Amino acid sequence: MVFPGQGGQWPGMGLALARREAVFRDALEACDAALRPLLGAPLWDLLEAPATASRLTGDVTAIQPAIFAVQVALAALWRSWGVEPAALVGHSMGEIAAAQVAGALSLVDAARVVGVRSRLVRLVRGRGGMAVVDWPADEVEAALGGDAGQVSIAAINGPRSTVLSGASGPLERVAGRLERAGAFVRAVKVDYASHSPEMDPLLPALERALEGLAPAAAALPLRSTVTLRDVDGRDLDAAYWARNLRAPVRLWDAVAALAAEGHGVFLEVSPHPVLTPVLAAGAATLARPFVAIPLMRRDAERMAAAEALGALHCAGAALAWERLGAGESA
């Protein structure tokens, strides 16, 4: 299971599954209880608000907790159907949900991490940005030039999918150089610069706010996209989550290593596919390719679940067919 970061959110996400699947709804209820002290409002208010008034279109303090809740609920639903992950991977804020599903963080502690993280990020809005570059990371890094102190490689999502992050002016200069060199560059719809020097002033406050976390040994293998190692779980302390916000997300390195170890199916646990197309393109370059399957799509939640079940079956996964629909509401 791969848990993406921000980008797959949409107004009304999860409501169709919550109406029909008791396991999914119960997991959202549990997330609501954990998040409410941090959000100051029910999670359901965020999910049910119409698109014209939804905080999910631009408020990071609502977007990240809501994505986290949907990810946790999706994992619970699919595990209830007999889909037990052999490994977990999280991308940026998605690593918080992955850690919770792995059993390394309690739901309360995971909610605290995502709530604190999103509130701090909001403090630096408007000072930076991010951009996706369809070029290998080493070539992108070579183009940073004199702006390397203000612009960083924020994520490596595929062999030719690199994310840049940094202060607005320097980021624009780097993007211009890359475009003139023939790269395709696309701005990400955020007004802050995660995984760049813009985050440095936030890190001490993040560590202080997360003092007292009580991470536990992970019950499921969790591959870190920060260290590229399986984490014990007990090392996911405040200092780790500061590194998670600042260090580059080495998703492709983690996924390629897992594929080489024999993992042949990667499920994207997200409200809408963010990483599936990039992972599928990367898989075609490997000696041991894998299948990438999204578990949910915008405005087609139940159809996406049916398609994912079919794709899993075709990929040879064992499914508990007798459990499907067992927790469905009338």
C-alpha cells in the first residue's frame, strides 16, 4: 500500500463509501474523534461542505487531516476485504497514515502529527512553491546552479518524475532554465515549499509541538521514504517527523527496491490517483515490473473499488470474496 501526500483531495470525498460501507464509516468516525480537538470542527463538516464553500480546495489545515482520515479508512476497508499489505510506503504527509496503519502510531498521535504539521505549514504560505519536472533527478539537480541554496529536489516519484520546491523567485528561475533545456515543467497547486529550505524555520517548533509522542514497534513492514529502510516504528519520534517535512521524498527509490524484493502489486491509498500514473510508467523500466492500482477515484468511489478488486484478482492476489458486502449498509 502506497499512501500519497497532498493532491488527491476533493469536496465530498469518501461520502459515497461511508454511506454504503460500515467499516469505512466507522474508521472515519474514529478519525473524527481524534482530529476534532485539532480541527475545531467535525471532520464530517469538511467532507460534506459543497464545493463552493469547501475548505478542501485551498486550506492546508483542512486538506491534510481530511486526506489522512480517508487514507486510514480506505486501508481499514480493504483489509476487511482480506487485502493485507505485505509492506507500507508513505509519501510526505502520507507517511503519517502509513505509520498509523502499520501500528507504529496510535490514531491520536497520528492525528496530532498531521494537525500540527498542517498548521505550521500554513505559516509560510505565499513564500514559495513547488513544480513537477519530467526529467531524471540527477539532471534536474544539475540545473539548480546558483539557486541550489534556495531550491531543492523535494521528491523523486519516478525515473523521470522529479518535484522541485523552494522560494518563489529562485524556483521560477530554475523552472525557466529547465524549460529552455527541453524539460516539461508543471507548477503544483500549492503556495508553500515543503521539503525545501523554506521549511527550516518551522522544524524546531514542529519538534517541540510533537514532544511526548509514543511511537510503538510497527506490526507491518513500513519502508521509509526518508531513510529508505524499514523503520522499527519506535524511531518515529518528533525528530523523525521534522525530517519527514524537510528531507526529499525518495519514493521511487523505495518502490523500486520493494519491487526488486518481489512485491508485484502497489495499491495507491488515496481519494484520487496521484502517484499511480507515475508508478506505472516507472514500472515499465524495471527488470521486474509491477502493477499499480488506485483504490479510489473522484466521483466514482464504488466503481473504482470494483475496478481495483478486478485488477487485484487478475494480478493473482487472494481476496476474501465472502467478506465483500458483509459490512454494507442498506
